[in-house]
Amino acid sequence: MKIIVYAGDELLTGDEIAEALLEYGQALAQNGTASKVEIPTLEADGSRSTTTVLVGPASQIIAKRADTDAEELQDPSVVAELKARTRALRPNPSAPPMLSNGDVPDWVEDL
């Protein structure tokens, strides 16, 4: 599970969902555009919820590992939708992510 820190709030969601959201946010930023997406999250009481997130060039989103016993939150359709949106924004999906100056970030080597 991952905690997404966004706009002063923390959202608990599954690993694949968090990763797909970050990838989509990066693709949006590289294209200078924004989008609203809904992702499944877990509330403090353990109930499942849906959270709407606005992602784009100005988004400052952090995902960190959650220390929780909650069952991994999964939603293959949301992950597939976010990945499809990401692919649509990247002309060459096999190309590594790039910084605004065209450099490949150092962390890409760790992938």
C-alpha cells in the first residue's frame, strides 16, 4: 500500500494505483496539461472510497510506503485507464521519462 501526499492531505491506495497515478501526472506535466482522475482510496475506518485528484504540471504528488495491515487495494480498471491515458500522451512509450531540459533523471537508472 502507498500513501499519496497531495495538496496537504494523505490518501491511502494500492501500489499499482499510486504508480499509475504518478506516471500519468508526469506525462501530463511533460505535455503542459492537467486532468482530473478518480482513484480508489481507503478511509481511516477501512472503508473504500473514491477520491478525485487534479494532476498536471503544477502537481506536487509524493507516494510513500504505508505501514498498514490493510489488504492491498486493487482496481485493475483504474490502473488500465491511467496507463492508457499515459500512453496517449507519450509519442514513444518505450522512451524513458525526461526532465524539462531534455535530460533523463538519475533515478531512471534505478528502475
